[in-house]
Amino acid sequence: MGIVCQSCRDACLTEAIIFTATRGRPSQPHVKTDTCIGCGACVSPCPAGAVTVIPDEALETSDAA
């Protein structure tokens, strides 16, 4: 959406979201899965509505299909 923002990182209680610089594009977010606790604090601050939290159980179910 062309929005340059890092509000999800700022809201993350465990500092699990990091942004990696990419030449010619806005920095890209990455989640450190070993640090993320799935609390969802990153979801509501996103002005683009681009952040969702998917529980591990849902991922395990989709992997098995």
C-alpha cells in the first residue's frame, strides 16, 4: 500500500518484529518466531490492516491437509 511504517514493531512487547532494509523499497518486517508469543499487540496499530496473528494450531492443521 506504499505506507512506510513500523508501528507493529513499536507495539511488540517481546521485540519479536524486526525490519530489514531493502534497496529501493521500504524496509520489510520479519517475525522472530522463537520470540513471538502471539499476543496480537502488533495487529491494531497497523494503519494498513496488514498484520494478522495465526495460532500455531491453525498452521499445523493447514500443513496436514
